[in-house]
Amino acid sequence: MKPTIKDVAKLANVSISTVSRVMNSPDSVVESKKVRVLDAIDKLKYKPNALARGLIYKKTNTIGVIIPDIRNPYYADIIRGMEDASKKLGYSLIICNTDRDKKRLFSYLNNFYEKQIDGILYTSDPVFPDYYHELQRLRMPIVLVSTHSMEYDLPSVKINDEQAAYDAVKFLIDSGHRKIGMIAFELTDGIAGWTRYHGFVRALREHDLEECKDNVVFVEGWTYETPDAAASTLLSKCPDLSAVFTVSDELAIGLLCYLNEQGIKVPEQISVIGFDNIRLAKLTVPKLTTVAQPTYEIGYRSVEKLNAIIEQQEDPVLREYLPHEVIERASTRRLNR
């Protein structure tokens, strides 16, 4: 049987609270007692139970991470940033994949509550009213990652999606393109759907290209057939396009594959620009021009922001936006005017 804190206290002839203080605040214990406790720990080979310690000190040094689709390569650098920041600040991560299933989400939230985790990092998805009420009921600190909420005062870290989409389309326009299309998420997606479509339309309007605003195919959900179907529909609808903006690199990579299969050369016949700058964007043929999100920094900063809430430190920025940039590679070309 594993030794317990009671066994250590008995062998050292001190109280259980003294053993706890030696492990967590040794400077608060007189030297003679501290030596006895440390000797007892060494003799018994005692390893403190993290959950029990959390019950005493109301902190488990654990953060729960909610991810909607762990297979999506977009989350790789976000999680790496979270991990590095957590290690620096003394936290461990529990990563849960919801598949955007409400029952799974609520189950994970209740598991987090039972395990008395210190806070939650909620990634990518909108916060619906019933989600918010559940979070309020559980009373756990939360930071939204790569998403935000305008309805509720929840701290968040992300980029400005509307401006990023605008910059992507303006890049195409500045490159001489006048026949531009878009593969977009449904407008009901308030995080990356409506915002990125609005950026697309704003760029067209400001550059007198409003006739292109209907050159859009909307996709909902993801399968490996999604990019093919979207690309086929878009090119049937608008066969004279010279450039296509897609709202994710996964969609852009699928579009590149479709165009290759159709014998359509990129960028000679159609330029393609993606969104996210996942690692695969550097490995496509041709290499993908894209809007780079600072995913590692988003993950890292979200942990710092959550830690400030846990430690009751002041953080003056509720909805925090990190900078993005357009990375030009070989999948786009500049046209002669």
C-alpha cells in the first residue's frame, strides 16, 4: 500500500497540516519540524497526491483545453504554444476533443469541475447562450482562444478575421486580379464565416469590384470531398476566375489538388490564396500563398491571460487581437495590367 500524508505525519510526529506546509510553503515551518518531515518523506518514499493537494490549496495547477476537431492541423501550433506557456507557469494541460457535440462538451465541462481544474481554454467555436449559462453555473475561469464573444464579457485571444480576409483579397487586387472568387464557411459561422466573407466583400467594394461579391461558394462542415465539390461548383458558376480566396488552408490545399486533376495550372491560370499558414502550406505544389495566423502566439498568450485571471491579476484587454500577415508564395502571380 502506498504511504499517505497521514503516515508521514505520524512518523515525523507532526500534524498533517505541517506536512502540507513543508511540501508547499517550507519557509513557514520551523527548521526542526521541516527536517523531520523531509526525513519521513524520504524513508517512506512518499509521493504527494496532486488531487489531494488541490483540495487543500484550492488549486490543482491544471488547465482544461476544449478543441472542436483535434485532427485539424490548425490546432497543432496553438496547442504547442499552450503547452510551452503552461510549462513555464507550472500548469498541466488536459486536452479534450468535442467534435462539436454539445453532450460531449458539457460532459467535459463537468469533468473539469469534478477534477477542480483551475481554468478552461475554449477554442474556435462560438459561445451559445446555453454554453455560457453552463460555464456560469460551474464558475470556472475561461479564456476564448481563436474565437470571441460579443454577447458576453469573456476574455479572448485571436486575430481580426475580417481585416485578415480583407488583406488577402486586397493582395489579389493589388496583384492585378479583377475576377476573384471565394470558397467560404457558412455565414452562420460567426467566427470565420461571416467575418471573413465581410472582409472579402469590403475589399471588393472599396476597389470597385462589387460584381465579384457573388462569386462565392459556401461550405458547411468538412469531409475530404468538400474542397472538390466546392471548387467544381465555383468554377462552373464562374469559369473566368483568375484568383480564388479560400477561408482555410485545408480548403486551399483541396482546391490545388482539384485544379491539378482538371489540368488547370496554378498560378498560370488561377491564383490561390489560403488562410491560417499551417505547416503543409509550405509543402504543397506550388507552395501556398496564405494569411498567416500567429497560432503559437495565440496559444501561448491565452495561457498567460488565463493565468492572470486565476491569480487575480489585472489584464486590461478583454478581447485581444494579435497581428496577422499575408505570406506570398508560388500559388499566386501578379498580372500585367
